[in-house]
Amino acid sequence: MSENFCIQRFIEDEEGLTVVEYVVGAGALALAMGSFFGAFDDILVAEISSIFSG
């Protein structure tokens, strides 16, 4: 009974998780950006080059 209570308290506790949540969010954002820039690398380079070349 007390083991279930400890697990329930751990799940419901929202303090102290903010750092972990930020790290997971930053990792997901970095992965998404890496995937985006990896997929559209040639297109982005061509567009940026055309902007700066006039």
C-alpha cells in the first residue's frame, strides 16, 4: 500500500521536473531543426545564395 502511495506521489509531483522537461524539450527542438535543415539543405543554401548575390 505505501509503495503505491510513493509511486503516486512521485508521478503527481511537478517540482524538480522543470530542468528535465527543458532538457527534453531542447533535445527535441535540436532534433527537429537538424532534421529540417538536413532535409532542405540544398534548397536553403541556394535561396540564401541568391539573396546575397543580388
